[in-house]
Amino acid sequence: MSELLKERGIHMIRNLLASVFVFGCAATASAADVVVESGAAAYNWSGVYVGGALGYESLEANDVTFGDGWADDGGFSGAIYGGYNYQYANWVFGVEGDVKFGNAEVNDGDFLLPLESRVAGSIRGRVGYAFDNIMPYVTGGLAIGSFRADHEGDGDSDDFATETLTGYTVGGGIEWGATENLVVRAEYLFSDYGKNDFTFYDNDVHEIEVRTHDVRIGLAYKF
């Protein structure tokens, strides 16, 4: 992906995040006259939800064994997610799982020609604080991803090494309850898969570090 397309992708996501924030603030202001004696949020966040998201994934890789340092690039991604929230007063506690698909790849010009992010997912806990139908939150948990490295850059499958990696993911976001059942979100996730061995042909082993950054906009249905 060219640098121009990458910059356009990041710019588009930033605009989407800003739009969600503005709409969320407007919704909060319009609901300011709703008073709940107990002090709990008027909007009910509890329940099961499922949704989908679109965004941008930045992929970072470092061939520790033979490379010259970190390289990064990115691509657009899509995800499906679902989970459960439990609300206590204004606090919202939840668990969520997601699966992400995308076309992010990074080429270091040496031995990763390229490294591709194929499919990834996570299982995370979430803690949020509700201001009526607006809820900022933090999240973290286990990350799992499948990555394929091409050692020679000629497309020959004999030169590929594919590994399923595990690591951790942390992040945060903001959700807006647009209606009783529809919830819009803007979210950022950082995932670190650490250092892992990729074994190419002739038992050629490269230790590679992998990290990802995800920014995405989602829409969920809350049951």
C-alpha cells in the first residue's frame, strides 16, 4: 500500500472518530434534563450485544535475527464482535470477543517480503463509566493472530512461514447508545505478540517481533 493511501486511511478514520465524538456529545447534552434519583445512568447498558466494525490496522514487524529494525505499514480491516455487559450504577463491566480480517502487510526490504496479518482475534475484559447514553471505556486481554512471512518475495509457497501467535491487547474507546438497541463505538486497540520464531525452508529460523495498532468504528445491536 502506498504512503498516500495509508495517510488517506488514517485521515478518514480520524474524521470518523471526531464525528462519533461530536454526535455523542450532542446526544449527552440533549439528555441532560433526564434525572435519575438513584444517581445511576438513565440508559441501560446491560445485556448481550453483537456488531461489526470497519477500520485501519497498522502492522509493525522487526526481524530480530537478521533485520535492520522495525518496519511498519497498514491496511483497512473489518471485524465482528460480541459480548455481555453488566451495569452497576454508572459502572459497566463486560467481556468481549472479536475476530478481525484485513489486508495489512509490511515489507522490511530484507527478509520480510512481506509479513502479512491474515486473521486475528481477542478475548477481553471491559470497564466503562456511563454518562447516560455515552460510555468511555478501557479494555484488555488475550490477543491471537495468524501471520505469514514471505522470505524471498517471489510468491513461492515454499518460501512462506505461517505462525499463530498469542500476546496481549489493551485499548479503549467510547460508545454512544443511539437508540435502546443500537450502539455506535469508536475504538483503539494495541496488540503485542512479542518475539516468535518463524521457520522457513532448510530450517532457516528467524525471530520476529510483531505488533499491531487498530482504530475502528463499530455498530452493535444490544438485545
